[in-house]
Amino acid sequence: MNFSVIIPVYNIEKYIKRTIDSVLNQTVPNFEIIIVNDGSSDGTLSVVESIKDERIKIINQKNLGVTKARNTGIKNAKYDYIACLDHDDEYLPDFLETISDMIENFPQAGLYATAYRVLKKDKSFIPKYTSLPKFPWTGIVPSYFKTALGYHPLLPSSTVVKREVYDSVGMFSETIQKGEDIELWARAAAKYKIAFTSKVCAIWHRDGAPTLSNKQVEVIDYEFINTLEKINSSGICFDNDKKYLKEFINKKYLDIAETYLKNGDFENTNNILKKVKTKKFFFKKLKMQFKSALLKSKLSM
């Protein structure tokens, strides 16, 4: 099994060697590393160039943002199983070996992911997925959208995607400014099975490393919700996912309503809340909380 590991980098001089070493230290040697230098202005490129390994390929481009950097790497990948490792994250030594075993055991899947540890300053935890079997477990995710209602099981740095999936549903959206990875997982999950293991094989660092995005404005993105609505109206997702897809859509509408409320846009907050149609108690309660906050905000004006 051969892998292409894409690492988009931007001003990450302090951490990039750790990230690359985590790939070079894998228990299996059959991979290439594609470093997409997204216009770094510090010493990142020098650090990368100092690491001598024939499996490393460097692509330089101007700063276009993380999604375009990932897509550049995917377009240049020579193998059929493609991983996108973020520039400050890392694999544990058996990540690719574990994924290889999953590919052999679940060839019907299009995406393969492992559990991951979250590190944030002095905090460390492993997410718990209430809708998946308890640890230890490896298998096909019963319902992606049900699982995604809680802590998300897929992370770019812990997921490997079969090239066929990108050919079928497309790559990362280059216009979404937040949640572009989850939007891709939604498109992929509507057509492909996802294999997952509760074995922790990756580390997600959340300690304030620079982002690759060249646009950091907080905006309300409708492309994501439009993607979900298209999947819902087309009926292409798996039968056991359909009702959970609708709840996932409700969740995203509530996210949008919260953003409008924080921005003081009461009219749009109210318009979005009207779109939330759910029987799920948690979402109904959250909707009522937003309506209450909206009323208080109007009365205080």
C-alpha cells in the first residue's frame, strides 16, 4: 500500500520538522511527502530543505490559503491513497500501518480515519464519540451524520482518502473560509462508506500555530449549508443517514443563527431560526435559547 502525504506549510518554522519527522518515522516506508510551501516568509522553507529524504517533494506557491495548498498537493500526488497532514500536527509511528490494515479489511470504504489526541497548551484529551461502539473498535461508521452531530470523528490530519473519492465528489472547496474539511466529508459521506478505528494514531495540536489561510475575516458561509441541502434534496445519501442529515442541517442553521446574533443582526437571526425544524430536544432547547437571547437584545436597544 502506497501513500501520498500532503503537508501544506506557512510560516511554521518552529514546528515543521516535528511534523515531517512524524511521517519519516512511520513503521512502513511506502509513502511520498509533498510539501506545499504556501508563500512562507520565515525560515520554514530552509528547515524543509535541510531534511534530506528522497521521498520529500517541495512545491512552492504564493500564499493562497490552506484549501488551495491542499488541492495543489492532491493534484500532484502519485499514489491512490492521499493524506493531508496539517503543518503543526503529527502522526504517531503506526498511523500509516494502521490505515493499511483498515484498507485491507474494509476495501469498500472510501475514507479511512483513526482517533486522535487533542493537545491545547496544558490540556490533552481524546474525543468521545457517543454514537460509535466503545473502545476498542474498528469498523464501518454506522451513520456518519449521526456521529458528526457530536465531536467530529474526521480530521484532515487523521484521515486518508481514496483518490476515487476526490475524482467523484471533488476536492476541498476553495471558497469556504471555515469548515472546508467538514463540507468535503459531507459530500464524500453521502456516497462512500467511512472506516474508523478508535485507536489513537494522530495528534491535533491546538497551541496557536499560524494558520495557512490568507483570509481571516469571520463570515457567515452559506456554501456549506447549500451543500447539505443539495445532498438532502437529491436523496443520494445512505438510508440510515437520511434522518441524521436533517438534524445535521438544523445544527448548521443554529450555528449561522448564533453568528448573526453575535453580530447584532436580529432580523437574519430570526429568519434563520425559522428554518430550524427539529424534534430533537437539544436543538429545540437551543433554538428557544436563541429566541430568548434575541428578544432580550431587541428589548435592550
